[in-house]
Amino acid sequence: MMNNAYLVNNARAWVKRKNGPDEVVRIVIDLEFKDATLCYQLFTAYDIHPDYLGRILFDRQGYWIYDGEILTIEEQEQLAKFIINYVEAV
């Protein structure tokens, strides 16, 4: 079972891109998805009509997988680390 603290609310993360401008990504927890322990939907953060960037799913052991085609491996890793290490401000 997962014992790490993971993102529990919506958040925004800065993604450094190699081939293009850096971008802020909105991360939204998906409570409806039942095939993973945790699922996060990814969108562009500040667009009127945000682009869907895919989703990141976590299993009980804390392993993650990206389900999408837009983000590079480095971008996926940045977002997964952000989600895993996110600490809510109190």
C-alpha cells in the first residue's frame, strides 16, 4: 500500500520543456477512475479552453504510468515527482 504523501487537491506545476516554451500544467485528481489507486488528469493551466495532456496513474506500490501522447518522458517524470512530493500549505 502507498505510504507516501501524494497530491490530494488540484494544483499547478511548472514543466520545463526541452523543445519549446516551458508551461504550467494544471493537475486534477480524478476520483472517478477505478483502474488505479490514484489518477491525475493533466491540462494546460491558463487557457480559456485548456488542452488535455493525458493522465498519470499510480498503483498501490507507488509506480506510475503516463497515459497520453503529448508529454515527453522528461516532462512526465517532472509531473510525477511533483505529485509524489507535493506538500499542501497549511
